Amino acid sequence: MNLQKILEKHAFQKDHLIEILIDLQNEKTYKFVTEEEVSLIADALKVPVSHVCGVMSFYTLLSFDERGKYIIQVCKDVPCYLNDDFNVLTTIEKALDISCGDTSKDQFFTLEQTACLGCCDEAPAMRINNKVYTKLTKAKVLRILEEYKEGILC
Amino acid sequence: MLEKRILTQRFNKYDGLSIRQYIDLDGFKALEKAFSMSSQQIIEEIKLSQLTGRGGAGFPTYIKMQAMLNETRDKYLVCNADEGEPGHFKDRHLIEKDPYQLIEGMVISAYAVGANKGYIYVRGEYNNAIQQLEKTIKIATTKGYLGNHICDSDFSFELVVRRGAGAYVCGEEFALMESIEGKPGRTRVKPPFPTEKGIFDYPTLINNVETFCNLPTIIEHGGEHYSTIGSNHAKGTKLICLSGNVKHKGLYEVPYGTSINDVISELGGGTANDIPIQMVQIGGACGPIIPPRLLNMDIDNEAFEIFDAKMGAGAIIVIDENYDLFEIVLRNMQFFLHESCGKCAPCREGHIQIVKLLQKFVNYQATHKDYVSLQSLAEVIHTTTLCGLGQTSPTSVISTMTYFKEAYDKRINQQNKE
Ligand SMILES: Cc1cc2nc3c(=O)[nH]c(=O)nc-3n(C[C@H](O)[C@H](O)[C@H](O)COP(=O)(O)O)c2cc1C
Ligand code: SF4
Ligand code: FES
């Protein structure tokens, strides 16, 4: 779906701005929104560009930066911390040779931290794009990363 | 049996999609009954039930409904499914496992207050819940439980899902409504309250997922019957999200009046390897951290007034002796630093300083002066901020200073010795 289609789906309604931005970002391999698209959206919804930029910068899930094909978000909150005996974050940092906040050179993975994913009953948890993985162990994390690389998971 | 399953009675008995199975499990009975009642009769039943909001603040539900009923303009209904408080997962379970119960509760509420459009605002991270709702709303509409002339009545109600985009503060009711309007989620000054001026300035009734899910059972069995469940202070059941260092983490439904201790030991099976409990955080990152000797308290809000706090939305986070108190408090404060919307200076700037001070405690570098600064900063944020985020965020600092003062003293003294 291109931008025009997304705007039509939302009937050019101003209050759908966040929905439009989420849909647009989800369409793209590298999960980001460009400045050009921001102007187009502002024109189409008849709102100032600054308003769209304000929304873009307020919400954590929206990004102006190109990110990896797969965005790994490791939960950083207390219930997960209390069940993380091997350190999910450093395990992934080591396995992918990147630091938290970075994207791998081949633009395949981006590693981030996230607030609680609402899976504390199955902690520790992480999210890769729209999928949540829980009850993580070191072996499970490494296997999941491999399966993404091999295209078994996507 | 400690558990009493009312809201969770259909969990795992159907796939959460088949409306036929929901009906076979007595679904939509309450809605049909509601259509034979007047708005005022429905609100009377909810008043009798003494139902309070399950989103954290515990406000009597019927008061908001009555205020809505008195309004004559177009009205909106909003379900708060932003569930972002660390330690909570109950609303996700309610949506994923029995979405029709929520839809039924919302239609009853909309019919009672006369709202013809409703939103369910779900946090963007909850993909499965969002998909589940989108599918079931479609099915319920085709079967005549949503849309025009519901169950052949004169009443019409359209329900749509709105996604959040990663901002905890959007769970606050006004921030949420700003977000539904397509804006950054920054709260408004109140009053006016949502029932006067909500979405697009129209009267709006906003309730938590669990609150709406209580309506079908209240209407089906009557408010008086409902009020026989629970304690002297709070009626009905409460969903508890048990997490941290316990054997059986999970979602449990218990009547109000159940003690925290019983939940942890009987339902949670105690800590793994029987390591002693060091402390328990109640209500998520914004809730008090209490020592084991206080765990025989009830789970109702009244009991929590001694902490100048609420029981919150039902999280119980158990922390055993292997963890450092300061690491836990630091993590809570890092959460609020990230989630502050930036509108008030004490919240925007104060959390930066609080995090720095706590890092000194974690690293054994804190002095008595740091303790005093931490204490006064926590008080300032608590008392001078605009919305519940800042008003409640320092609770873990304030409560640990009250109940674990010796841990602070010890840390400061250890620093002096080195
Ligand atoms: C920072 C903040 C976050 C909140 N997050 C939620 C939330 O995720 N879900 C919720 O139902 N209520 C949340 N609330 C409470 C709402 O503002 C509001 O009180 C609630 O939706 C009212 O519904 P109830 O009466 O059914 O509890 C939050 C409040 C604050 C201050
Ligand atoms: S207390 Fe914090 S989150 Fe709430 S309005 Fe003020 S700055 Fe925003
Ligand atoms: S704290 Fe990690 S999922 Fe809740």
C-alpha cells in the first residue's frame, strides 16, 4: 500500500494521523518515515508540518531514522529484570556484535530496549517486529536470532 | 479456594473468536436483559454493585455514568486498553481470551449512557490483542451485536480500535483522548472532567478494560448479588498480575479482601528455591515497595491509603533477597524519566536528577546530602505535577525511604568507610 492508499483508507481524517503513520511505517522494510512523507501527510490532512513532526517525535514507536529489517526490543522493566538470569540484552549484543540502539551493518537487525511488554507472567520477554517472544533462555535467544538470519522466522 | 473466577470464567473454554461459542457459554445474556431495562435502572444496578474503576484510581463507576446520562449532546465511550504500567498484563488476557465479554460490557455501558460511538485504545505493542479485537468487532457487527439497531432495538453503537504508538502516559485519560484526536499525548488541566468535555470536547465516558468486563455479570445477576462478593471496602473480584521472583507467575482472579500474602504463597507458590522475600512492589512502577511484614494486608485501595497510594491496577511484583533495592528503584525511575511527557518542569527535569542520585546509591557513592536531595525531589515531583504520572512516580522512592531507611543509611555509611 502506498501513502495515497493509506490516506484514503483513513478518509484523510486528521484524528487518524497516528494510525496513518503506523501503517506507513509498517509498510516499509526499514520502518521509518521521511520528511517528504511528513509534508505530504500534512498537506493531505490540512494540518501544519510542525504538528506531524510533533507527533513523530512524541511517540516511541515512530521513527525518522532508517532501522533494521527486524527491530529487536528487549524489555527493560523490573519484572523481566527479576527473571533475567543470563542478561538478554548483552547476549544479543555479543551475538550480533552491536550495541543497544544500533543497527547491524547489513541493516538486518536493530537492537533497542522497550518498556514492559505486558508479558511479565512469562518473563523475560522481547519483541521482534510484531512478534513477542517469552520465557527466554540463552539458548532460545540465540536460536531465535539464527532462525531470523536463516529466514525460518520472519 | 482462594480464586473466584467471574471475569475469567470463559478463559480457555473457547478460542476467543467464535461468537457462537461465546453465546453457548451464556454470552450476551446480560445485554439482552439490559435492553429490557431503562438507562436509569442499569445505572442503579451498577450503583448497588459498588463497582469501582479497575484502571488504578478506583473511582465509583456509576458516578461517571450518571454524569454522562445527564448530558444531552453527542457522547463517546472509550475503553482504556493502554496497559503500560510495568507488571500488568490483565487487560491483554481479557482481550485475547474473551474479547466478546469486553464488547458486551461496552455495549451495555453505551446503551445506559446513550453513547453511539466508542473507541478501544490499545497500546501499539499489543499486536495480538489488536488483531483479536478487529476480528471480533467485525464478527459482532455482522451478528447484530454492534452497529445499527443492536439486537433489533432502537440503539446503535459503532466501535473502533485505535492503536497507541509507544507512550505510557497515554494511559492517563486526557492524554489518551488527545492521542485519539491524533495529537501528542499530553494531558489537559482538569476540571472540566471527561464526562463534560472529552474527545473533541464532547462528553466522554472512559473506563478500563476490566471495569467494562464487570458489567455483564452485574447486569445478569444484579448489583446486590455482586456486592456480596469482596470485602467491607471493595466489592467484586480483582484480577491480580503476579510476577517477579515467584514460582507460579500469572494472572489470578480473587475477591477483594484477599491478602497479598495468600496470593503470593498459595497462588504463586512462594519464591523459587524458598529464598526469603525482601520486598514486594504493589501496583507497578508507580506503586509502593513494602516489606514482608506488611503482606497480610488486603488488596483493596482503602488499605493502601497508609502509603498515600492506591493498590493500583493489580500488579504484585515479588522481589527476593538476591536483588539490590536501589537497582529496582533506579529502574522504576528510569522508566518515568523516559515516559514523562515533558509538560511540567518538576517531572521533566526532576526525574533526570532522581536517576543521577539513585545511580550514586547503586554505585556506593551516595552521601547524606544526596539522601536529603532525593527525599525533597521526590516530594516536589509528587506534590507539584499536573497528572498522575508525576504525582505517583516517586512512590517507590518515598515508600522505600519509609520502610527500608536502614538500607539507605547502610549504603551511605559503607561509602564513608571506603
Ligand atoms: C500515567 C498514567 C497512566 C495510566 N495508565 C492507565 C492504563 O494503562 N489503563 C487504564 O485503564 N488506566 C490508566 N490510567 C488511569 C486513567 O487515567 C483512568 O483513571 C482510567 O482509565 C479510568 O478508568 P476506570 O475508572 O475504569 O479505572 C493511567 C493514569 C495515569 C496517570
Ligand atoms: S506530570 Fe509528567 S507526564 Fe504528567 S503532565 Fe506533567 S510532565 Fe507530563
Ligand atoms: S516487565 Fe517485561 S514484559 Fe513486563
